[in-house]
Amino acid sequence: MRFIIAGFRFSLIVVIFLAFSLNIHAQSVAGQDPVKKQNGGEPGFQKDRIIVKYKKNAMTEDTGMVATVADGSAVAAKHFHGRKGSKLDGIHKKHGIKTMRRAFGKDKGVNKHKISAAQAEKLNAMKQDVYVLETDGTTSVEAAVQELSKDPDVEYAQPDYIMTANSIPNDPYFSSMGSWGQSYDDLWGIKKMNVPVVWDKT
């Protein structure tokens, strides 16, 4: 039973991480613009931040900054360097990248989630080399994302999306009825239990 619970916790962590870090890939496959817009037409992301996962060994930091970077602190971009022959330094400079920090700071014990060493290793591998880049505000986040996404030393790049919680789900069946020939709401059970009232409070 203990192993089942540990496996479930690990799976949940992986799903949450993938939903956050691989969002741009799903959008690309769907042929959509990776830069979303909110209902009012305003960008649905921070206008001065980009999230980038570099490929292994694509970026290094100055020796004196290793500990600071590992803690997840923001460090001036000049202390980071692309591998020899890489175009990353030029791209960073072109788009006014001011600071960089690890999206996931030093993990003070993944095993607090009671997952196996192998599972912890996989999770840590997914978290490696993911950085939050802050621009000086003189560049377009959209343009920076597009150029970084095309670089061979980058696994993915995306804006820092603004996430909002919806108390009512966007499941089309929640507001429909008769989809299967019945004369009542499709998700009548959820409404019968008055679940939306709970969603508004939790």
C-alpha cells in the first residue's frame, strides 16, 4: 500500500510539472500561437519574463556564482555563458535579458514526498536547466520566445503565463443536457451534490 501511495504522489508531481513546463509543445502541435491572449486582447503573460529549458550543458555560470544560482537567486545575465559555438549569448543580448534564475531552486529533499531514488532522479532531471529570464523591457517577449524556441540548444521557451483559477469547469458537458438522449443535464450528479458551491470556496 505504501508503494502504491508513493507511486501516486510521484505521478501527480510529474503531471503537474509537465503541465507547467511542456505547455508550449502542446500548443505547437495544435498549430496554435504559443503566445496566448486574454479575453480583452492583452497578453496573458508577464511582459518582462520568459521561461526557458536549455539542453544539458548548453549553459554555464561563472564559478563564483554557482552557489547563488543553485539557491534559485536571480543573477545578472552576464554571468551566464552558452557553450562554445552557441548563439545563446547573442540572443540574450539582443533581447535585453537582464537577469536569469533557476525556475526550481535547490531542492531540500525530494524524498519528503516519499518517492523512490529512481523516481526522484527522473523528477530532478525534468527540473534541470529550466530558467526564468527577466528582460529589460525593451524587447518583445513574443519575439524572444520565437527566436529562443528555434535555437538548437533550447528544449523549449515560453512566456511566463498568468494562471487564473476557474471555479466553474470549462467542460462543455457541465452546461449541456440531452447529449445521450436523456431529458436532464449531462452532469446532473455534480449539480445535485451542489459541488459548484464548494468549488467557489476551495
